[in-house]
Amino acid sequence: MSNFHESKIISILEDTYFGSTPDEEYEVGKLRDLLVGKSFFVDIGASLGQYTREAFRHMDKGKIIAVEPDPIRFTKLKENCENWSKETQVDVNVLNCAIDKVSGTADFWLTGSETSGSLTAVNKRKDSGRFVTVAVNTLDGVLSGILASNDHLLLKADVEGKEFGLLLSGAEILSKHNNIDLLLELHPWGDDTLRKYPHHCLRLLWKWGYKYKKIGSNYYFSKRLKLTRLAHLAAIFGWWYKAKVYRYVKFRF
């Protein structure tokens, strides 16, 4: 991919995230409330840092980790974080890697456009089979030695269908720590490799004591929320149905 093409992608993304009518404006605007009482913010699938920038605006001190596997987006994300951190006392770490259930390396599929890439070759979202090899870490590995017992963490993740692998990668911490809240974008195509989809994520998080509420297109999970089992089961069934419909359309058309 040429430098001109890369610059064009970054220009489009900057307008998408930081322009006059930014994407996910409502969801990002709610971050201020979600960060109340938080000392730690993790942004997985940060892209250029739309959510990360908002965290910098509302955290005078504490810790931020921004994670982005795409090499083009990561370069700009790192530059942005260096600029945003100059006016705060926040300790920031920017990681060029993916998060999944097993650490190592993996193929990261590219779209060659402003559309996000993915660890899974999502139908019609990959650039003619083009991919790069990226480092893969687990969530437990990233947070080990950094997450203190008294930390209150908000973790935002947009991982294009790899949500279940992300959750498994943090099973040790997420299942035992009571002060970690999650803001997830769930994708109906899920992970065909693991055969795990959003309804599996909801079941796993319920098992760990998490309840949820919708915030725009995202799901906010916390162990302090109240939700009946019936309502949670209804959400699981809804996502199961969406996954079935998506796979039917995918393979039929």
C-alpha cells in the first residue's frame, strides 16, 4: 500500500472520529459518566483513539492502555496519545498488538480502506486476501503486574467479532476482579474459528457475575448492575437469532 493511500485512509478516519459529526458520538459522549471513579482505562481496538482521547479529557491521573493491531492506525494512534498525554498526569501505554485467547502471532486481515481489519477474515471485509502478521497478547498478560487490587477499570473493546476470544484471554482477571467494567461492541458474525458468537459472550459474562445495559450500539457490562435472568436470557436468544440469520445470509448469498 502506498504512502499516499495510507495518508488518505488516515485523513478519512480523522474526519470520521474527530470531525464535526463524529461516528459513535453518542456512545463516546457517555464515556464521561462511565469513567467516574475509574483510575484505569483500556481501549482495545483503539484505531486512531476516539475513545482514548475522551478518556484523556476526563482523567487527570491514572493509567490508560490503548491497543491497536493495524500498523497504519497504530502509528497515528501513538502520535495522538503522545500529544494528548502532554496536558495530563495520566500514565499511557500504546501497544501494537491484537488481544486473543492465546499469545503469539496471528494473521491480521486488512481491508485496504477506512473499514477496520480483523483477526478473522470477515466476508466482504478483507482486501483480496491481504494480511499482515501481528503480535498477539492475552488480556491477562497485558494487565498482569499493572492492575492493582484497588484499581477501578473501564475496558472498551471493538475487536470485529473476536469478542469471545478477548474475554477468554482475560478469564483470570475478569472472573475474579469486581471492579472491572466493560464497554463492548458485539458483532453478529462472531468468530467462525471458535464457533463463538455474541450470545456465547453474554452467557460467559453472566457466569462471571456481569449484567448489562445498552448504550447506543454498545453493551455496558458491570457486576454492580441489576438485571433479571429472564431479561438476560432474552438478550442471549436475540443474539443467537441474529447469528443464525447472519450465517444464513452469508452462506446463501
